[in-house]
Amino acid sequence: MDEWAELDRALEAMQASGRAEIHEDGEWLAEFSSLRCEVRRSGKDPLVHLWSDGRNLTRRVLRIRERSDDRIVLDVQRFGRPRPGRLEFLRTDSTRSAARISREQFRARLDRILAERFPDSEIESLTSAPDLEHSFSGLYVRGRMREGSHAWALLAAARGASAASIEGMLAFGILWLDWTRAHADRHAVQGLRLFVPAGSSRVLRERALALSSSARTEIFEFQEPDWQVQKVDPADAGNLESWLAPHRDCESALRMACEAAARVAALADGSSETVRKMRFRVLPGAREVALCFRGLEFARWSRDGVRFGLGDSQENLTTSKEPALERLLQRLDLYRNSLSSEHRNALYRMAPERWLESLAIEDPTRFDAQLDSRYLYSQVPAMAAGDRGVVDLLGVTRRGRLVVIELKASEDIQLPIQAVDYWLRVRRHQREGDFVRYGYFAGCEIDPAPPLLWLAGPSLRFHSTIGTLLRYLSPEIQVTRIGLNENWRRGIKVVFRQ
């Protein structure tokens, strides 16, 4: 039996295993079991033919580079291409998900395009495999670009990546940069290069403004299918998207919501303890007021009336619906209680950051005695990005220094970067005099120094990467970590400050 007949049998056996896949020039093509395969003679070199109802692939086989039970590698000639390529048949342990296949295809395309667009660079170790030990996400392709005696860490997001994954990219990029530098050989790592789809880099450019010079970051946008790559300047991010509602508008909204608040309080049987747990939060735009129980929104006032319910299950409050709201308040009082033993109950676990916020607003000096208890604003300024997974508070010390406080009740790798995102906007409004203009901190002379940044949460719930991320922030941003007691629902106590 000649080698080509043996190749045909080897391919047939690998395909029959149902655990094999095909790659061409490093790019994933298909699960082997989804195609039919044939090796046939045609002149000097045989042809390998792969086909299904949706695709047809024929390559001229120049030689068998490697053959084993788990791996067959062929040097092939693709018709119309001057250079030979490589076709690989690999036995795998499990079927790959569609998302993983897409990432691997993007990695292979990125490898080729970077080689073309950066001809003086050597692209090294591109991978999309997650690494939980070092907090490297599988959402991105990471690697190194070596240019002469220097190198760059790189991170890339594929076309179609979600807005959340693009926003979260800077934190993972910094971690990859730090690891790459720690494991560099003789090539110093200059900084970080981020590659994102065209039109998606704005949030990265904004956040890059808060990094130190040691976190030198270059951002590139690519356009498929022609793969034009263009460098973008973080300084061109434009105005950071946030706004201030005049404080008088917020106070006016609260006054108009008072009647609704009294009606809700009456449904709670006028219990002073139950009413004390309820607070009102003016929503961005000052057109609606959220009624919250230990931070959890259960009703909302607007000029059109009151709606109540949790999440998307909301209905208009009418006389006939008052018993339903009364039952909801009873459930909140029973389960959303610091002494409740039902810790697994959804009402106890929902919106922990908002619960923590409600305790902070009761007495801001619990965080630090230097805070002026007269002023503590939630979501001022308002963020255009919407729900960011953390709660933003803005206060001021007794000496007039602005303080940005970020609250997080659970581990979150993004906390430092999200906090900086908010800090940048507060800093802009401070420089432009907006807080005074819109009536905030009335009677207080605001110090022009940059705001302080406090990250507060349960002491054991800070993500292990937080120290690394903070090292790469601008020295203008003075950060303090405030560790709280784990049972903070029973009352806030500061365990440590760093």
C-alpha cells in the first residue's frame, strides 16, 4: 500500500472518531465529522477533496509533513495561490463551541493582518485561551509584538464583540501588560496596544486618559473585511459623556413626590421602622423619583403617577392595587432585613450595592470622619453609560475636597477602571465649575485640587488584581481602599484603609 492510500485510511479513521477538526494555515475551518473526505490521484500530486452541502474545498497535496493517530499535517497548494499552505487534521478531546471557533478564526486572521500591517514587527504567542489563574479573559486575543529591541503587549477584540467586553478591555489589557513585563526576556515591553472594531474605541480612549506614563497605551481600530488598521488618539475622545441636573430640579421632584410617599407610608401601617427603611432617589434627569426599601427600588413616581413592583413586573398604583403594594412592603420588611435568617431569599440578595449605599447615606462619616455629612449625592453627575454595576457617590470633606466613592459588595475585576471612569467625569465638571453653577454643595467652598477616590466594599471582596490595576493609574488620582465588615448589612464598620 503506497503512502497516499495510507493517508486516505488515516483520514478516514480520524474522521470516524467524531473528535477531530480541520485547520488551514492556523485558522479553524470545520469539525471533520461535518465533511466528507477523499484523497484521489491527479497527475504527479494527489488531491484532497473535502465537501458538504454548504462548502467545497480541494487542495493539491505536496507532501505529508506529519502523520500520527492524533495529528495529520499536509503541505498543500491552493489553486490560484503562489505560495503553499498547510492543512491540519487534529483529534480533539471535545467539540468546540461556536464562540470558541469564532475566536480562533479571529486569532488566525489577526495574526496574518498584523504581519501585513506591521511588517517590522514579529508577532508572538497569539492566543485566545482563558487563563483563570492570571485573570486573562478568553474574550480577547492576546500576544506580543516585537520590534527590534523592544516589544508591545497586545490585546484584540473581534468584530461583533459586545459593548461590555470592549469597555472591560482596558483592565484585562493592563493585567496582560503587567504579566508580559514581568516575564520579558531581553526585550523591554514598551506598553500596550489595543485592537478593536472600527467605531468602538471611544470608551477606551476616555479611560486611557487616567493612566500613568508607565501604562503607555496605543489604540487601533480595524475595519473588516479589508482589514484597514488605523491608530486613534486618546486625546481625541471628546467630551466625557455625563451631565448634571440642576439641584433645584431634584428638590422640586422630591417635593412633588411627597404625596405619593405619604400614600405609600400609610400602606406600611405608618410603622416608623418600615418608613425609616424607605428612601427616595431622584433619577437622572430629575423627572422621576425611585422609592427604595434598603436601596431596592419597589416603586417609581413620575408626573403620570406611581408604578410599583420589582424589576420588569410593574403596574400602576390604583386604589384597587393598594393591597398588592401593601403585601410587597410586608415581604420587603420580612426578608430585606439585616436580622433576617433567609440569606438565600432573592429579596435579601438583590441590589446589594444599593443597600450599602442606603447605609452610607444615613451617616457618611461611617466611612471617614472627615466627610461633611450635609453633602452626599448619588449618581451626580449622571453617566450616559447607564448601569455600570457599581454605585457612585459624590461627597466633600470638611475642608472642601471632593470625594468620589465607589461601592461594590462583591469581587469585580473592573472596579478600579469603572471608578476612574466616574472620577474623570467629576474632575471635568469640577474644572468647568458645574457643581457651583447647578447648585450643589451650597455654602461649601470647593477645593480646586483633584477629587479623592475611595473604593469601598467588604474587606474580603476586593479582587486580587486590584493592586496591579491601581499601580498603572495617573498619580493625580489619589486612591484609598476602604475595607468594610463582611456583615455590613447589620451596620457599616471600617476594617482597614489602604
